[in-house]
Amino acid sequence: MDKTAFAPGAVATIGTPDDLVARIKSVLEISGGCWDMVARYVVPEINGYLARLRTSREFVANNREYFNRAREAVMAKITENPAAAAALTVTKSPLLAASAGNVPDPSQGPDGIAPR
């Protein structure tokens, strides 16, 4: 058993969680990092962390029309208020659906033409 579980290069680890951590770190050094993929993709799947994310993604995909309508309603309210529209033009966050890249120009009318 010592040769299969405790020796350097062993194919199994028997012991404490710290023993397993040490073994995984040694495999990382030997393999050049392939365990990074295991940590990112395999462990979350095994631990069930991805199930709720998939459920959430499916909910958003199936209800996209409601999210789009809500975004349009919010944008309409923002563009009705000149101060809010001006503030939004300086927003740089890519996390906002209404970031500066897709905000109407407050100097333009609703048809995209500057009022005279």
C-alpha cells in the first residue's frame, strides 16, 4: 500500500485533505498546469455548482422578451430626463445594458436628428 498511496509518483492518495492538497500540487508541478482545467470545469460540475447557473441561464433565455421590454422602459425613462440622459453618456461600465455605447445622443431628437 505504501507504494501505491504514499510514495512519490503514487497513483492514489490516502490520508487527510492536506495530503490530497499536497498530492494535487505535486501533480500540478509535474503536469504543467493541466489540473487547472480540472479545478475550473470538472470540480464545479461534480460539486453541483453549475446546475443553478444552467437553470438561471435557461430562465433568462426563455424570458428574454421580458428583460428586453424592461430595458426599453428604463431607457425610455432615462432619455425623457435630460440630466439622466447626460449622466448616462459618461457611463463606461460594460456591465450595464445601457452603457455609453448604446445610449441615444441627448443632443439628438428621438428620430436621431438634432432639433433646430
